[in-house]
Amino acid sequence: METKFGFTSLTISEFETWIKQQHVARTVLFIQQHHTFSPSYIHFKGNNHFSMQNGMKNHHVNNNGWSDIGQHFSIFPDGKIMTGRSLERSPACIFGNNSNAICIENIGYFDTGQDEMTSVQRDSIIRATAALCERFDIPVSTDRIVYHHWFDLSTGARTNGTGITKSCPGTNFFGGNTLAACEQHFLPLIASSIGGQPITGTIPPSIIGYGTVTADVLNIRKGARSTFDRIGETTLGSIVRIYEEKNNWYRISKSNQEWVYSNYVKDVKRATVNADVLNVRSGPSTRFHVVGSVVKNQEVFVYETDGNWSKISIDEQWVSSRFLNFTS
């Protein structure tokens, strides 16, 4: 394990241990799979992990105008994994679909006829994805493990590969970038790495609710008072799990004393889409424009309601409540 430029490089074995030890306030429901396209294998020299990761950050910040590197993790051709954006922050990887997600950028250009993925990188991608599924209770399904190719670049709507899309994570990524290829060639490897035990993604009985952070930055403390030590922070719009309430403070960790001031947390409801495709609109009626879509079994958080409409983002994204099954 080595750290430089604010990034940490880990072997896959180190990563599997490390991810279990991370205290993450933000609720994670999805894992995104990407390939970098550029940089690709031709840019990797075997020892330039940090310079490549720092180069991607510089591009994302200085060219794209983002606040940080877009991805949470990069997986290199030699199997090394590099940390990126804080796990407390949503990624900048799939337009309109970054909330409650973790983004993995796999270094390479994995379209047919381009980079041939190494066996060690392949192993790290499988094991890292499995470790994230276990850590965040993410079911091994195409509802929760998603490819960039499945989302329209202009609207963010999930099209499963039709319309204006990227090939990302590559037309030859574990046999292809289609839903069928993912289900046939990629997901079984994830399930096998976990040990074949299904992950349900159901809400643990110990959780009493969910909330969204309303402050730009909200301190996390070791106890239910402002006099306790500050041990971290979470940011505006993050969804936190609530395990206990005490004196206007919420405990947001199942096993640790991690508390936030409840005045800066607004209750939200968790729900599942029950329509095959559900339009997302810019306001609470059919008079508003369609700005995206969500698909059956996709999980969302409802920030507020207006009649028969539910707001599923901190910005103006609304869906008909008739097509939601509320689970909390």
C-alpha cells in the first residue's frame, strides 16, 4: 500500500481488507463499470500508476471543470487499484445517474480489436466489484451493477444501449457491453467470487430511516453532542442511514459511534420502481418536460411529494408516485 498525490495504491488483497474498514456515511446502491478509453494500455509503463491517476484528475478538474477526479477507483492492467474521489461524494461518471453510486474506471480501451484485458486486471475487476457488493449489500444484478453504455448521453435516461450512448466499458468487456453479455459473462463471476450467496439488498431491521444532508458540509462526530471529536464529514445531498436518534442527533453507522446533527438532515423515503420504464420530469405533472427515465426495480429516494408526484433528487426530478413501491 502506497500513497501519493492524495491517492492510495492497493493490491486486490489489500483492497478487500481496506474496503471493509471504511466508514462511509453516504448510502451506496449502485456500482458503475467504465473503461477509460484514454489513457489505455499503451500509456501504462508498469510503474506510472500515480502519474496516470493524477493526470486523469488534472483533466477532470482543469478541462471538465469538475471539483475532483470523477471516479472512486481506477483498476490498472497489472491489477493494482488506485483510490480517487472520496467515497462520501457522488461520482461524476454517468450523466443524471451518479447519486448513490460508486464509479470504477478500468484502465484500458476494451472495444473489440483494441486492448486485450490482462488476467490480473480481470481478476481485480471481479474481486473488487464483489467486495463492494458485500460491503454495501448490493445485489448482483443489472439493476445495481451498471454499464455506462446503458444510459443516453444527452438525457441520462436508461436505454439499455439504444440511442446516443458510449460503448463504455467496451464492446469486448467480459464478452460485451449488452445486458445479456453482462448477465451471461460478468455477473456469474461476481456471484462466484462472493461464494454464490445471494445478496438481497433489503433494508436491515436495524435501520430506522434515511435522510438527506441539507448542509454544504456536515460534520460527523464520535458522540451525540458537538463537544465530541469530529471524525469525518458528509456533504450536501448525500443520503445517510439512520440507526438511532438521541437529543437531536442521528447515529449513521450500524456498529460505530458516528453521529450527525439532525437539524441538517431531512427525512427521505426509499422506494422501488414498478414500471418497465418510468419517465422522470422536471416538475410534478405531465406538463413538465421529460428529462430522463428510471427502470423497473431501480431504487430511488423520495425527497418530497406533491400530490401524486415524488421528487427523487435534490434538483427538479419528479416521477409519478403510482409507479413506486415504498420500502421505508
